[in-house]
Amino acid sequence: MVLIGAGVAVGLLREPVLLDPHTPEGTVQAYVQAVLDDEWSEARSHLAGDLEAECTAIDFRHAWIPDSLTVTLDDVRVDGDEAEVVVRLRTAAEPDPFGGGYETSETFDLIREDSVWRFTGQPWPVYDCRGW
């Protein structure tokens, strides 16, 4: 597994490995880092076609993003101009009243548009862009 982005992570000692931004996994890394840094314009720039216009900065601001989030790369599948990148999102135990933290897997679907990888569908953390 390769660390692709990190918020404030308790006990995290290693720096993220910077991936090639021209690859699907590098695109996911840049997007996730933009989301964690509250750089909504940068995050939106990774969205394909009309999705960028549909998902506004307000959609990103309304999304829940835990402070203790870490993101690791689980899998990358590329088939021509389409790709699927699977990451694991984890939080530290502190937000959970029972001490267990939170862990989930997210899949990002990408297409290559004009030699640039862009997201299709509404990726984490903006599952419901309404174009406020």
C-alpha cells in the first residue's frame, strides 16, 4: 500500500509518496490532497465534463471530512482510457465513542480526456452534487 494523502493523522510518521500526476492514482492523490486542504477549485478541476459545473464549492463544504483521515492506495485498474482506483479511508479511534475509529473503501472511476485523467460520477466526499 502507498500512502496517497493524509490529514492530521495521530501517530503517522512517514511522508506520503508523491505519485505521477499524469496517472490515475496520481490524479486521485492530487484530488484527495486538494479536498483535505479545502482547495475546492483545485478539487473540482479533476472532475470530468459537466460534473465540474454540477459540483460546486458548496457541495464540498457540506461534505463530512474527518480531521484524523488517512488515505491509502489499495488497487489501480486501467483499461485503455478508463481507470478505477480503490483507496481505503481510515480515521483514528478518537471520533468513535467506542474507540474503534472508522474505515471504508472508496472507488474512484476515471476517464482520460485530452491526455488528462478526470473523475466520472460523483466521487468521495461529494456523493450528491446538486449544483446549489
